[in-house]
Amino acid sequence: EGREIHGQVLKLGLRSNRSTRLKLVELYGKCGEFKDAMQLFDEMPECNDVVASTVMINCYVEHGLVENAFEVFSRVKVKDTVCWTAMIDGLVRNGEMARALDLFREMQRDNVRPNEVTIVCVLSACSQLGALELGRWIHSYMGKHRIDLNHIVGGALINMYSRCGDIDKALQVFEEMKERDVTTYNSLIAGLAMHGRSIEAVEMFREMINQGIRPTKVTFVGVLNACSHGGLVDLGFEIFQSMTRDYGIEPQIEHYGCIVDLLSRVGRPEEAYDFITNMKIAPDHIMLGSLLSACKIHGKLQLGEQIAKRLLDCRSADSGTYVLLSNAYASSGKWKEAVQIRAKMKEAGVQKEPGCSSIEVNNEIHEFILGDIRHPQREQIYKKMQELKQIVKLEGYSPSTEVVLHDIEDWEKEWALAIHSERLAICYGLISTKPYTTIRVVKNLRVCNDCHSMIKLIANITKRKIIVRDRNRFHHFENGTCSCGDYW
């Protein structure tokens, strides 16, 4: 239909109309017909101007073609705020957070003033990377340039502070906001839940209701997560039932998953499995994986095997499923079965996602992978690691070498645990920040049991607060304890 209209444009002699040409470029670009889009774009005498280029950039990033978008972006001689923002937003939406922040810094060097949309995009990147210091700078920039703290920017700030580990600052931003909508409340409820502040999250949910703001599906995911992290079984079921009864919202897989997680967390995996079998919808691999994790923690190996078989049979098992089941066997001393699961994982062609941890120091993000030796200060990092290793052993730490499924010596197993990415990030934080300051680390995977035990001791010995955000939640390590209550 678009091509037919294009034909009419040519017949009516409207080809030279700038607005029409821009819309044609956008039409072909959004439909993924980039050969036609670029032909029209290149035929425009002003093809390198900022508006036409921004249209092309938006089209490319919508289809994940970041490098093509960047090529167009680089050709623009004078870029305005909208053009910069389009490219930054495209990088964020395609998961290139660090690159988005680098581009934002370049935008600052070019003295181009960001607008509200730019701020939201950059705050989103900060949230994903845990770049708290840069997020704080953007917040102060907003105040300096009088950017209005409306519900859009305010919600992005709340999300940034929550995901970067400063939930108290997120609460402060919320209190300062003059206008709040359901997304604002959703951001704060989810943030409180992630930090294990379950009662406050439920109270915020009730305040929202009292303010006459109608909850959404997202709201219920947040508040049910809070109930799960706080072990609030009766309250969780009450809120779950109110979804349909009071608001006409049909529970989705995420809401059912929260209830399964809640029952699993309080040591009732059998009830969780019964709940799954009576659901109106089929469980997904995330829900079954959560229950499998609970079976490992609570020693319910038989039920765990049953769940794992279900996952493996329907071919919905990810790398985490294989690793969980393998570790469950290893913890029970069933080494043969543990090795067989790892072999099945290899046969199925399932690749284990590599662990990666990041830490922000002096406004710069430092990333570490398992056994990383790329960092310029690697010698000092590993020296600090060895130093801590000796100290924590005096405090009673014993490495959980049983989860290292390799036929190697015990000292080699200990080393395999010691070089986990979150430990390297923490060691770098210890050598590069002032004593007693908080260390914040972001990890893409779940923190393993051994690292969890180790970090509790490190926090106690160094008198530091260590905050780790993993795939599931935040862990606030302080004075030898963790906010998760040793269940995550």
C-alpha cells in the first residue's frame, strides 16, 4: 500500500516535497526495506541534514542495525539534541549501555544540551550498568538546568537509584515529586521489593490504592515480588486473589511465578508444585527453575528431579536449569548423576552464560569476567584476593568445593571459586576506594553460595557495606549478614 501511494506521489509531481520524501524514507525504513529507504535518502540534496539523518537512525535502530545507524550518525556535521538522543536511545534499546554513556559524554563535550528524553535514556543506561555516580551527576544536572521533575523523569530517577543500590535516595525523589502516576508507584514498589523492604512496598501499594490510582499488571508483579522476598504468604495470596476479584485483572505467568517463588522461599516446594499443577496456564522455564532452586536449597532432591525431567523433556531448559540440577546432585554426593547432567547440557548445545560483574569507580565502569587478567591493576587485585583468602579462613570460611565439577585437586577447586567475577570486582573496589565507603557491584547471574558466604565475611572484616545486584535481587552485606536472609 505504501508503494502504491509512492506511485501516486510520483504521478502527482510531489517528489520534491521535503515532508513527503521524509515520510517515504520513514515508511521504507520502518518496513525494513532499507535499500529503498537509502535510495530515497541518498537522492535528497540535504541527505546529510540532521532531520533526515535522524529519521534513518531511528529506522535502523528499530531493526537492531546499530552500526548502520552509527554510520549515518557519523556523517551528520551539525547534530542537534534530537539526533544525539536518537542515537543514544538506539544504543540503550539494543543493549549497548556502556557505548550509550560514552556517546552521552561526547554530547556533553560538544556542548549540546540534553532534553527530557535524553535524560530518561541515559538514566536507563545507568540503571542497567549500576552507574550510580553518573546517575547522581545527571540528577544534579537536572537541578542546575531546571529540568522539571515530572512523573516521566521522576520515574526514571527512582528506577535508576533503586537499580543502582540507593533505595533511600529513590524514596527521597518520590517524596519530592509533585505529580505521581501509576508508573511512578510501580517503579518504587519494584525497587523496594528488589531491596527486600517488603513491608514498605506493601504499604506503598496500599497508599497508591488510597490515592485512587488503579493498579496495573506491573503493579501486582512488584507487590507480589515484595511478598515473596519477605515471606509474606497470607498477604501474598490475599493480594493475588484481589487482582481478579477487585480489579478484573487476569493473572499472567509473572504473577503465578511470584506465588511459586513465595511458597518456595518459605520452604514449601511441594505446595508450590501443587499450585503449578492447578494453574490456568502452563508454567514457563523460569517458574520451574525457581522451584528447582528451592528443591536444592531445602534438600527435596526427588521433587527436583521430577521438575528437571519436565524441563528437559519439553526442551525449555536453559543453562541455569542444567547447572542447578547438576549442583543439586553434587550437593547430595551424587557425582555420577551430576556429571551426566553436564554431559547432557553439552550434547544439547546449551552454552553456560559467562558470569560478568561490573563496578563503578570514579565515574568509570570496570567489568570483570571469571579469572579476568585484562585489568591494568590485575596484580594488585589478585594480591588483595589472596590476602582476603587467608583472613577469611581464620574467620572460619571453608570453600564449597563440592560444586566445582571437575576432577582436579582441592586447591585447584578453591582457586576456581576464588576467581569468580564478583570477587574480582569487590577486590578492585577495596583497593581503589576510600576505607569504609560502600562498594556496589552488578552481576549478570545469580551469586553462588560460596561467594555469598565469602562476601558476608569480607564485609564484616573490612567494615564495609557491600551491595551486590545479581539476576534475582539486591544483597546488602553488612556486619556479617545479608539482607536476603540467605535465601535467593
